[in-house]
Amino acid sequence: MRGGTSRGPFFDEADLPADTATRDRVLLAAMGSPDKRQIDGLGGAHPLTSKVGIVRRGTAPGVDLDFLFAQLQPDKDTVDTTPNCGNMLAAVVPFALETGMAAPQGETTTLRVLTRNTGMQCDITVRTPGGRVDYAGDARIDGVPGTAAPITINFLDTAGSVCSGLLPTGNVRDVIDGISVTCIDNGMPLVMFKASDVGRTGYETAAELNADVELKARIERLRLACGHAMGLGDVSGKNYPKMTLIAPPRAGGSLCTRSFIPHVCHDAIGVLAAVTVGTACVLPGSVCDGIAVMPEGLTKTVSVEHPSGEFSVELGIDPENPQSVTRAALLRTARLIMRGEVMIPDSIWKGPQP
């Protein structure tokens, strides 16, 4: 399934090995990792197309579905279930409805989903006219061709998804490794800093930044230092924190970004990264202060510019505490691409045994 600007196979948890180590070997074989082309599997030779969704019926009161996200890498043998993925999250309810794991409710269906990676919950609404998922519509998201039916994701509690809290260092701004940064986690651990502080404009293309060996080495050094400051320990083998260069908007948005995930510059920006960036924009004293162009009012639509367009996040601000974000909602799309069986070598797993 495509979920937002990402893609990957979705599995019913019951169809996978219960043992985590065996499950991970199965997922690696299914995707064709490690191999930069993923020629022997379903992967698309890019981190955005090397993702897996695992779904089951909800096990906690009030929760309809449990979702486990797995990030694989084309050329590595890692299966990381630590971070969230808001793009793949958009495909969870369509998958459950397509497989009969959940039942449609009417013209639209809203289900509560628990992301097992971090314990985050959200309400996801999809169109289900006539009891079937409707994928056709007029909603457009940058990074995906054409239009599709809108899928609304309303996040219920995202602060401190991986870290100890929204501001894991205890500060809205720090100077780490000689650079002024905001370390923040409102759904995705991010390190945000001005592109100008590393000698770049922030308007470079993703290809230009990916070819910038000097910059990538500088960013990784900063990432390692910030990982310790954020209480994450040694992050050299982890997919987080993500690194986000910021610059003043230049296409009518709120802020211009270039996001590394964490070593490859994203052609767009992740869903939860956009939520976290938007949150930083409303925090007085963050690195966004004085750069971001923000609307007035307690409900703010933050337009996050990225290499292939923009991503709008709607944030609700607590009137009693202007630094507190009470609600984060956004729009995504998804599509069922195929259904069937993926073959796994017998040497890895022989499949469910009678």
C-alpha cells in the first residue's frame, strides 16, 4: 500500500512469526534487504519505499487497531520499530477495512489507532461509501502524483513520542557542537537548526544536499552530539533524531525545511516531522523564532515548505498556555496497490505450520 508519500507491504500480525528475530528476517527477505537495489524483494531502493506495516485488532480499551511500523533500509540488515511513520499510518485503516479486520461504519469510517512503536494514539477517518474504501477524490498532497480521497489523521498525544518529553533537553534552544539548535519531539525526535549556520541557504535541492559530503559529515557529528543531549544515548545506529535545516519561507508558506532521515535528504518531509516542525514554529525562543511566518489565533495552520512542495499541519494552541499544543491534525491519502503473497526462502521461514 501507499501511505502518504511512503510505500510498503502491510501484514496481518497473525500471518508473521511470533518470534521477533524470525519476523525481522522474514521482513528483510520480503523487502530484499540488504541490497541497494533490493532486487530480490519488494523494496523500492529508497528509505521511503523500504517500509512495512504490521496491523492487528486493538488490544487496549477504546482502541480499534494496533499498528507496528518497521523501517528497513535498502543496503542494511536492520529492522527498526522504534520511530513512528505518519505516512504509513494513513494506510492502516484502509488495510484493516480491505482485509475485514474492521467493519465500515457508513459514508465515513473513523477508527482509533494505537501506534505500538511509541504508544501514540490517533483517530483516522476514511471515506467508505457503500461499505467500501473510496480511494478516488480531489485531495492532493505534494510528493504524490494526481489526486485521491482525503484521509484525516487527528493525533491525540504526540509530545515525547520517543524522548522523555516535548523538549528533551529541557530547553527550547541549545548550543550543541557550536550550533544553535532546537531539540524537540512532538511525534518524531528532531534536531532543528538554521541552514545558514552550516553555510547553506536551505533552498538547495535534495540531490544537491545528498551529494554534499562535507555537509552530511557535519550534520552527522551534530546528530551524534544531540542524541546524547536528548537522552537517546548513542544514535549512530538509530534512524532518529532526524535532522532538519530551516530557512525563511519563499513560496508563501510558514517555514522552509530540508529534512535528513537521518542521512538521506527527504524529497518531502515526514508526517510527524511536519507536526514537530509546526510545533517548534509556535514555541517562543525556538530556532524558528523570527524566521517562521505564523498566522494569528489559537488554531494555526502551519505550511511547512519542503523540496517537492508544502505540508500543512493544523495546530490547536492552549489559551491558558500559548506554548502548549493541544491538537495536531493533518490530511493524507493512501491507495491499495496490490494484494497477494510474498515468497520467503524456506531457509528463513517455512511459513505458518498446521
